[in-house]
Amino acid sequence: MLPATLKNMKTYKAPWSVSLIIISTLTTALCMGFAGTMIVGNRWVHPRWIQLWPAVLSLVLIIRAALFTIRGYTITTDALLIHRLFWKTRLPLAGLRSARHEPYAMRRSLRTWGPDGVFSFTGEYNNKALGIYRAFVTDKHRTVVLKFSDRRKVVVSPEKPEEFAHEIGLYCAKSVVVSEMNNLKRLSDQLTI
């Protein structure tokens, strides 16, 4: 029999959009081609490290971007786990106010930090509709917007966005109940003083 915490976990894949596949493939090919050309070509450059460091840098950039790719999402009893290549990023669900499937949430967004389109659309973005938000996205047409009581916004792109929004939305009600109970407790404590 599984523990209660494992029974309540629901996992969703993070499918790649066509644009993400094209951008990632072209960027990888360009960086690998550049690295190969720098390593094999121009053997007359001395010292050799002057020729090799740009090749190594381009390979490091691709490897770093690949490490931060999004493989999927798991909803637990208290957090959203974002599956990376070798680890999971934990996003606590405390204070979650709403979860809505908004297919064009990232439209006209300006990236302020993070890799944009190389293995994922990850980092901090800004647009008129959402303001500043954090993205963990692989397909900009499957986006779900999570809004928290502290004004944070997070955008994710699970395989079944409507089902995901509904499933994670169940935690909004729990969050509101806990928040209201805390408010009542504070009020009660103030009245007894």
C-alpha cells in the first residue's frame, strides 16, 4: 500500500512545441559546429587555449541550457514539483489563489532573465497582461497561470492544461481555508489580549 502523500501526487508531462524544437536544434547545431570549427580549424593560432576557450564556452552554454530543461510537473499535497534533467524544482502551493489555462499568457512577453527557447522557456518575463512572472514552459500554447496571494505569478505548460488547472485549483480552496483560519486565529488572539 502506498503512503498517502504518494497517492495524492499527479504527474504531467511537459511536451515541447515545434518552435522550441526548432530553436533548440538550430542553437545546438550552431554551437556544436562553432566548437568543432574552433577545435579542428585554425591550428596555426598559438597559444592553443586562445582558440579553444570559445569552443569550450559554446559547449558549456549548451550543456547548461540542457540541464535546465523542463521534463514534467508533479502536483503534491503542498507543492508543485518541476522536473528538470537531474533534479526537481519545488514550488510551494501555500497562498495559491488561482490556476487558469490561458493559452496565450506569454504573448508579447519580454524576457528579463533566463534561457529563452533553448530547451525551455525558463526564467523571469514581463508582459502587459501578467506583469512580472516566472516561467517554466516548453509549449507557449499550453500555458497555465498560477497566481499567489503575495502577487507572485508562475506560468507552466503541462500536457493537459485544463486538467492540470483543475487539479491544482483544488489546492486553492485548501489554501483559502487555511488562510482564513489563520486570520480568525489572529483576530481571536487580538481580542483575548
